[in-house]
Amino acid sequence: MKTLLADVERAGLDTIAGRAAARARVLLIAGRPGSGRSALAARLVEGLAERYPGGVLRAALTEPGGRAVPTEETARELLDALRVASPPGADGDELSQLLRESLAGRRVLLLLDDAADAEQVDALLPDDPGCLLVVVGSGPLTGIPGVRPCTVGGLDPKAAIELLTAFTGSVRITVDPQAAESVAEECGGQPAALVMVGGWLAARPQASVADAVRRLRALPEDEEVPQALWPVSRAFRLVHGSLPTGAARLLRLLALAPAGIVDPQTASALGACSPDEAHSALEGYVALGVLHRRGEGLYGVPGVLVPLMTALSEAHDKPAEVQLARARMLERAVRRLQSCRAATEPEGSPARTAVESLPRSLRFPDAPAAADWLRIHRPGLLAAARLAVGDGELDTLARRLVAALVRALAAHRGTDAAAPDLYGLHQLVLDVAERRGLHREAAAALLNLGDLDAETGRTEDALARYRAALDAGRAADDPYAISRAMESVGGAWQELDDWQRAADWYGRALARRQTRGERADEARLYGRLGTAHTYAGRYGEALRCWRASVAGYRRVGDLPAQARALSEAARVQEYAGRPEESLRTCREAVEWARQAGDVRLQAALRLRLADTLDRLGDPAAARLQRTGAERLLETADGTGDGPGPDGTGGPADTAEPEEAPGSPGGPDGDEGKKAGSTYEIRSGARRE
């Protein structure tokens, strides 16, 4: 610790040379797994936190199972900690740049644990010299200049015995100091191994330190484990071999815990026992040093032990038993997610009624408790979804898990806030659908991904997704997905300012809606077609489309939509140089809005009417309309539709809320349920 603090204080090479530091300083704590490197880094960061008013950010660059975390996932995690929104679907370079921009001018301390290579670190290195980056890894960070390395080796015998004494008490060490030194030697001075042996001795007050030495030496070396991990491997096998059969089996199965995160419910599913029994077992593992506490009710599996657990499971457990345990864990996660989402529904709703049959331990007392659970378990649930899809053997459960997670995230966080997570989940659904030949779900996933691409400005990517969704919809013979994809392709071309192609695709989608007798969608598509013609300056075609839209809304009895379509027809008439007709049409729209009882829409249309009167040279009448609109807005209770057109600008300022490319065929997206029983087409955002 003294060396590390001295490195922090020491001037960098740029400062010595009289140059301003270009990037944050990097402090490397290197050591083999089990050497206590992460614990040392955490203690260092704790002591330095007060010097960095910008806060402390933490991220693990390698999961316990050995998976190197992609840069985009780590950058997104750090941006979330900074409360900076990250665009869904963005790549690692874009998110890294956004992270650097967010850290500019802030003195932040970053702790990156278990770095696999220098590229992972360099992508996250802040440009601000006021930041400090503490990295934990196994080797040097070649290619990153100015790194301050500190290598952590094994404890010396004195320190190792002190650590052992903390578990055994001084008496057993005093009566046999030579045995204590032998334990330190057998453990190679590795804190992880010493903690496990100490936990084993603490659980056996009658055992001597010499007993531990004999048992350790009786264990053969595991040739499949790297030699550097032999001390940890033998200590772990000592603990595992001393456990009862059920507890030993559960300990092995903890290697299946996603991202190394486990709670009593997960352990209960893995071990086929009650949550109370699982909780007792987890606490026992903590005392034995094979598990770490990570917060209230959460435990972490040390990464160094995961391959050892996996190896023992392969030796002792049948593959079918392991797969069954994984299936139970996923099924438990699905049920908890269903209960989590149901907590947002009102009492007596079908969702609340459905979860009443679940055990009390799987239900939530209220929505805040469910939201808090989802926030804490979100990393583990996302990891579970990735692992379930990657496994390839439990695709049905994987699809149910992803669907339940999508719904829970959308219900508690909203689709906009959860969009980055939803993007990855939709991609997982696409992977399973393509692997299993599920064309309907592939179409739904492609449409959802296209929506998110379109909302973040990647219109060309969205267009490619929508075209692929159209092909998948045709392969599945899914009428809704085909119509939705056609309309989305038209919206994408409209965003790309290709009005001719946009009108062509809207026309194709309209023909399908007419064939199926979907009157409301037919009226809405006439409006989108009219918008495309308006942009292109084809006012005659646009006016015909808007009149057809008005007639369609009249047939389905949607008075507010009819008023908006009339207002848009009035705008087109004004563009076409027919102001008197525009005035009459706009007044008719105001009357329909009044009959609909939509106060805010009335106000918006009266403002449009006032602008038209101004252009016709009647400022007095325009003032009256504006005064009336202001009075309506003052009396509005806020429950009506959002503000309508403001009467300014060009064709982009349409009275009809213009849909983003790829918005769903229906306003609430319920038809998306036709895309599959477990996974739906999301409700696309509507841009006012």
C-alpha cells in the first residue's frame, strides 16, 4: 500500500519533461488470481476516494467464467454510473468517445478489475489528466505509456501466519508454529488459499493445524490446472471434500450462476432446495472463504474458483443433472421477472392475478420493491439471458427469459431508458430465431432492432433491418409483420428524403391494409402517404390522401384523428395557394375537435387558424383565435392529447403526429402479439 501511494504521488514523465499530461494516470496492480490483488485495489481506492470529488467508478473487465467483457458493455456500464444516456446499438468506439467526453473536466477515480489485455484498458482510458485509473490484471499493459506497475506476489510466512491466525485463533498456531509455516508453504502464500484453509479450520475447532497440512499434502496435483493455481486448487478441494453431499453439489453448481452473481433464490433453484436452506448454505460458503458477500442478499463467486467448480462438476455430476439445474435456475428467473412486471399492474389485473399462485418468496409487495430488485439483479439477469442463448440447448427457456426481461425492463424503466438493454435482448432473440428457423420471431426482432436504429439516427441500418424483417415476415406468412415492415421501409426512405420511394412503400402497405379491412390503419396510412406527397410538393395527391384519411377516421369514429387529418388537409391547401379553402377546412377541424372534447387539440387548431388568418390579412380575427386558444389551454386539465401543430414552418410541422420510421401499425402496438407467444413487436415511439 505504501508503494502504491508513493506511485500516485510521484510525478509522471510528462510533468518531469515540462509537458502537460495528455491522459489520465494509470496504476497497475499485477498478480496471479488468488493473490489478493482485487482486495488490495479496493482498499487503495477506498483510501483515495476523498481526493477525487468526481466519484469512484468500478467495472470488471472479465466475468468469473472467463468471458472478456466487450468494451461497449463496460463503457455503457460506466456511463450508466455517471447518469449519462448511451445510444442503443452504439459500438465500442462511439461509447468510448462518449465516456471520455463525459469524464472531461472531472476528477474521477476508475477501478478496472481483472483486465485481460491492454486494449480493454486503452479503450476506457480518460483523456483528462485529473483522473486516475487503477487497473487489476495478470500481466503488463504493453502499449499504454506511463503505466505505474506494482506486482503482488505471495505473502511472506509471517504475514501468511497472521492471516491464518485470524481464522484459527492464536492457540492452535502457538502450539504448533511449524505446522502453521507448513500451511503457508503449501498455500504458496496465496491469500485465497490461506482463507479457504483458515475457514476449514475455523469450522472444525477440534482439528489441529497439522491435520490441515496432512490433508493438503494428501491431495494430488491437478494436471489440468495451471501450476500457479495449484495451491488454490488444493485448498478448494480440501473445502469441497469436507462438505456434505448436498452442500458440495450446490457449491459445484454455483459455477452456473450468471456473471458469478448468486442469491438465495438462484441457489435454491440450482440445488433444488428451499430458499432458507440455500441461504444457510451460502452463508456457510462465505465462512469457508469460497464465496464473497456483494450486498444485501447477494453473493459473488470468486473468478479464480469458477474453473475449479466447473472441473469438479464435470467429474461428479451427470450432464443431464447440470442441464436440469440450469433449467431450474432460468425458470425461477422467468417467474421472478413475471412477478416483477406484474407489480406495476393495478390490483385485480390479469397479470396480478396470474402471479398470486406463485410462492410468496417469488412475489413483490409493491412496485418500488420490484423496481429495486430489478435494478440490483439487472447485470445478472442480462448475463443469464446471454448464457441461455449461447448454450443453445434451452432455447425455449431462453426465449421466455428474454421476453420476460424485455417486459419487466420496459415496465419499470420505460422503453427509452431501457433501450440500450433492449437492443441487446432483441439481438439475442434474433440469434435464437435464426438458429431455430423461427421466421415470425426473427421478423419481430428485426423490426424492434430497426426501430431502435431509426430512433438513434442510424436510418440506413434501420432500412436494412426492415427489409430483412419483410423477408422473414413473408417466410412466416405473417400479415402483420409484412405490413409493418412495408410501412417501416417507407418511413426509413422518408427519413432519407426519398419521397418517391417512401410513397411507393406506403402505398404497398396501404394496399395490404385495405385487403385485410383494417380501417383505422388504412386511414393512418393515407395520412402518411399524404405527408410524403406534401414533402415532395405533390399537393393534389397529398390533398386526396388527407381527404381519404378524414373519411377513414370518420368511418371508425375517431374524432380527434379526424380533426388532425382535416387540419393537415388545410395545411396542404395553404401550400397549394388556396387560403380561403384552407380557412374553411381549418374551422371544420376546430369544430370536430370541439365535438371530440379534446381541449388541447382545439387550442392547437385555433392557433393554426390564427396563423392562416394572419396570412389572409385579418389580424383582428387572428388575435381572437389566439386569445381563445390561450383560454382553452388555461382550463385544460392535462389529460388530453399532447399539443398539436403550432402553425409554423414547412411540411415537417404536420398536425398529424408524424411517426418515426418503423413505428407500429397500431397506436398501442397490441397487434405485435401476433408475432409470437413469447416475444412481441415493440410499440414504436411516435414523434410529435
